Amino acid sequence: MKILRSVAMAFFSLTLASPIFADEAYDIIKKQSTLPYPNTSRTVLILTNIDRNGSTEIEQIYQYGRDNKGVVDTVFDIKSPANIKGTRVLQQGKGSREDDRWIYMPNLRQVRRISMSDRSKQFVGCEFTYNDMAIRDVDEDTHEMMDKNAQIEVPGGRKYTCWKIKSVPLKKSHVEYSYRIQYIDKETYLPAKIEYFDKKDSNKLMKTYTTEEWKYLTTGLGNTYVMRMKVRIVNHITGRQTTIDVKDPVMEEKLSPSYFTQQYLQSGKAR
């Protein structure tokens, strides 16, 4: 009788394991996607595009961000190279709804809305897509715990202890991959690595994102935030890759709301 009772208890714990893991994975991704954000921020982004043959092209982008009633608004103002200088992108957070995204193209002298179908395309010629440059809502995917203690090392040598979680999009037409494997750092909840798998062949690794450098930054108001200082994305299909280095971050200082308007996209001037 004791043996039967033990078997029954073991079976019961196994039946509970799946939803417990699912909840844990969801909670981790939820925390990762809702890390504290300063009320304002501005940085300089140095994008280095590297071809398969090793040749490089460098882009300089000014980035402005704000916490707008719990959602994040971001502006990217491209300063170089000359062929894309003056291009500006605005992402306006909408919470659980799809973000609004707008782009100003100086050669056309007009602002247009970035459609859902265009968000899987390259962001101003780099290997990051428009989707990669935004925060994905936790409820847009299902999440499954694969490993609670994954040990990884990323380019540059930084080592992480991570939760390894598989995230599958509910609306596959909105993204350029079939699913992601996310490695979430246990110390910071940053994505240490993300592996994207091909839409046509779900066993084929399409691209890999890594956080190579991060640091804690304390503002003049005494608040501390974790900031990614260098990230990389490698396209395994084309052999191209892009690194982003963050320079001169400034947080929680006065920033005009006019940056986050279509008027700024057109003029490049904040009031």
C-alpha cells in the first residue's frame, strides 16, 4: 500500500511539473521585459556592420527615450553615414497593443508609418530588424523552461548563468522566425543570448543575438539601472553581423517631449 501511495505521489508531482515550469518561464520573461526604465534617457549608438569578408561600415545614431505612463517611447536619429543621414525612426509604446512606428526618409521628405509586414525588415541597413529594436510583450509568445541553470559564454568572454527558455510567437506572421531560445541572465534578467530559428526550417539557426557588455549606472537622482553597453547580432544565413556600442548614456535629465513627435522626425529639431 505504501508503494502504491509513493507511485501516486510521484505521478502527481509530474503532472504538476509542466504548468509550474510554464508559469516560471512566463514570470522570468515578464520580469525581463519589464525591467525598470528611467523616465528619460539619451545615448549615442555606434553600429558596426561587418560583411562576410570582414569589411565594415559604421553608423552613428542618437537615441532618445522616455517612460510615457508605463510604456517606452524611443527615437533614433541617424547622423552617419551620408547615404542615410537624416533618417529618423519613432517607436511609440502602446502597452499590450502593437507599438506605433514611424520613419522619416530625407530623400522622400516624408514621414510614413512602418507597417506590420515591414517590421521584420532590416533596421537602417543593419542586421537588427525593427522588431529587434523594440521590446516584445510577454503575452505575444508561449514560454517553456528548457534549462534552469544553463552556463554560456558570449563573444568577448563574458560568462553567464542563465535560464534557458523557448519562446514561440502566437502570431508567426508578425515575426521573421519560427521561435526563439532565450538565455536570461540570473543576475540582471538581461537576455544574455537569443537564438532565432528559421521559419521554413525550424531546426535551422537563423541568427544569434548576444549581450557582450553591460553595467550598472546610477543617476544623479540616486536610481540605479542596468544598461547593455555592447550587443551583437549574427546572421548565420548571410554571414553578416552588426555590433552596437552604447556611448555617453545620460538618464533622468530633462528631455523635451517634442522629440517624440512626427514634427521632430521631419525637422530634426526639438523645441
